[in-house]
Amino acid sequence: MSQTNEPGAVPAAGDPLMKPPTLEPAAGRGPNKPAAVLATVVIVQFMVSLDLSVVNVALPAIQSEFAMSATALQWIVNAYAVVFGGFLLLGGRLGDVIGRRRTMLAGLAIFGIASLVGGLATDPALLIGARAIQGLGAAALSPLSLALITVTFEEGPARNKAVGLWAGATMLGGALGVVAGGLLTDFVDWRWVFLVNVPIVVAAVFTAATGIAGVQQQHRPRLDIAGALLVTAAMLLLILGVVRTEEHGWASGTTIGTIVVALLLLAAFVVVETQVREPLMRLRLLAHGSVAGANVFGFMITAGQLTAFYFVSLHMQTVLQYTPATAGIAFVPFALGAVVGMRLVAVIVNRFGHRAALVAGGLLGAIGIAWFGVGGPGGSFLTDILGPSIVGSIGIGMSFVVMGTVAMRGVSAEEAGMASGLLNSSRQLGGAFGLAVLTTAAAAVIADNRSPEALSDGYSTAFVLAGALIAAGTVVAGLLIPRAGATPATADVSSQ
């Protein structure tokens, strides 16, 4: 949505954020086919989000077949998370540099082959390696999905609808991943949580090949090699340090050393980006309140939501004694509530503006996630699962649409991948951070007591903290995002 869609907003004369795209013209004026692009975006974003959660329910079955230790088992999740998060900024920029069609098809090929290898894996090392390669493919695909919307659809109703579908695919993929994981593991075989991606990839290849044009750019940006190496290494180490805290602890020399090196590399990246002509990340993107607010919110809401998904699944299976299939089906109300939230948000935006819609959705989502913490042994589906699922999902569905819109507001087409990669990096880092921190908090409460009561107490702690993270991110984002009708910041986000 553009700033002109905010109630009372009037574009400032010469506003650098309002300059039109220069590489790929918008829908109706360029070679991209909007319907096929939108189909590609929805399929890809659904698949990437699905893969973040579909494996979780299958982990016990995988552990049983391969006799894996708990530490090794965790790397089926961590390998994907570390590589995905580490390469997101580079993946987003590659679409700007070598072309979005080429990057999309390459990412789909990598993701599809890795999924096939994972489904056919005969030993744990091969399975973990396939998950890492899946993460590499996803790092190319996920930033492209939002970038393609920016360069294909004009700011206004068409882009609003497209971003809504992008947000819907993100939410539904994450929620239905748990459903699919439970059903496939119980009634077919755990290998199908990987193999199910193959036909999805085939569909996405068809829509991408027919809908995304190989646009000839008058000026093709150069890839900032030094910046790419620094930020990729920094993100890899930062996420690696965070996800290994369950194994090493937060105060260990390994954890502290890894995170310190990562921060030093990030500092070097910032210095490099101020010196090169065509940086991997224009730092002044963050000088605009909307972009900064959306990224803060993306970090915090993913930290809370991803952790909530993880602990809700554990709560249902270890405290309420649900089977994997039943636990998966119990996530359906969350998916339906998210759809409702996405339908409601347009009404709120039209009347009160983007900032109000994001704050309302974020706070509602925080309440719903914290509500999960009320449940315990002997609880009912109605009060422990259904109630918080509906409240939380409506709020998160609302805020996700606004987050995607605000994060790309005013970004020029040649830097759409850069801005999308930044948002996806913030979300992925937030997810890794939230899961690591709140898992540590839950473990401290549970200690060595594995009774349902002790497990429930630990999970409740995690839920309350997850809700607090979302609420804090919502407040900060509300302070950063310009109010409806405010004059945009004059910083040009599209030039150094």
C-alpha cells in the first residue's frame, strides 16, 4: 500500500520515496504476467513457510528410524534455519543483480532436488545435508516472492491484494505445515514431509517460467562481493551461535565467541557498505521509519510466533496426549483465524491507517499467544487450544499483511530484492533468537522433572514470554512507523 492510501496522506512534492521503479515496469506496462507472477509468489511462499514447520511433528519418527541422538536430531531443524537465515540478504540481492526469473528457477531447482534427496535419505548425515541445501534454495526464493510483487504491481489496490495473498501464503504455510506433518507421519511415512515439496516445485517452475520475464536491464547492478561474504558469514555465525545455546549454554565460551565474531563481521559489513558504490544493503533503508518499524516487528513477531508453534505442538502431544495427526488437525483453527484477520485488515487500514492496523493486530496476536500459557494437564481443546488460536491468529494475520506492505513502501524496483531480503533476514533471525531464548527459559522451569505438570509450567513460561516479545515489537514498530497523514521522512532510501 502506498502512503497515499493512508487517510489524509498527501504525497510531498519531490518525495524521493515516491519515485517510480526503473528496472521492471508495473503490471500492464511490462513483460511480467501478473496472474502467473502472483501464482508463483503464493506457491513459493507457501512452500517455504510449510517447510519451516512440516518437519517438526515428524522428528520423533525420524529419530526412531535412524536412532539419532537428541543433539543430532535438532540439526534437522537447525541446518535449514542456519543456512536459510545466513544467505537471505545475498539471495534477495541476487534477484536484483542476475535477474529474478533466473534466480527463481535456480532456487526452485535447488530446493526441489534437496527435497527429493531428503525424502530418499538412507542415513542422518545425508538428511541433514539435504536440509541445509533446502535452506540455500529457500534463501533465494523467499526474498524474491515479495520483491516480485513490488516490481509487478502498482502501489494501490492491486498491490494491496497481492501482499495480502503473500501474507496469507506465509501464515497458511506455517500453520498447515504442522497439520500436514502430523497426517503424513501418522498415515503415510515421515519421508513424505520432504517428498511433498516435489510436485509443489514443479507447479512453481511452470508458473515462474511462463510468468516472470527475463527483463533486459539498462544498468545491471554489480554484486557487492565483499559485503556478501561478510554479511553471509556474520549471519551464519550469529544464527549458529544462537541455535546451539541449547547444547552449549548462553554463558559458554563457544556461544560467546561465536556471537562476538559474528558481531565483528557485521560491523565490518557496515563499514564496507558505506564505501562501495553499489552495496549489498543500502543502510539508509533503515533510516525510513516504515522500513525500520516493519523489520523490528518482523523480528519480534517471528520470535514469538515460531516459538509458540513449537511449544503448542509439544504441549498437545506431551501434556494433552494428542497423537501427531490430532495435534496437526488442531492447528486448523489457527489457519482459519489468520484468513479472517487478513480479510479484516483492509477495513482497519482504510479507516485508521497502516500503523493502527499493525498495532491492533500485533497486540491481539500477543494476547492470543500468551493465552496458550493458561492451559495445563486435563485442559480442554476449547479453552487451551481453540480460544487462543482464534484470537492469536486473527491478530497475527492482520499484522502480517501490514508488515509486508510497510516494509516495501516506496522502495524502487532495482532494490526490491534488497528490502525483501532485509525483512526476511529479520524474521529468520528473530525466529532463531526466540526459539533459543524461550527454549532455555522453559528448560530452566522444567529442570529434570518430566511430569506433565512440570512440562506444562515450562511451556506456559515460554508462551507468556512469546506474547511479551510480540507486544514489545508492536509498541516499538508503532513508534517508528509514521502516523497516518504524516509527511514521510526525507531520507532517500534508494540512494546511498
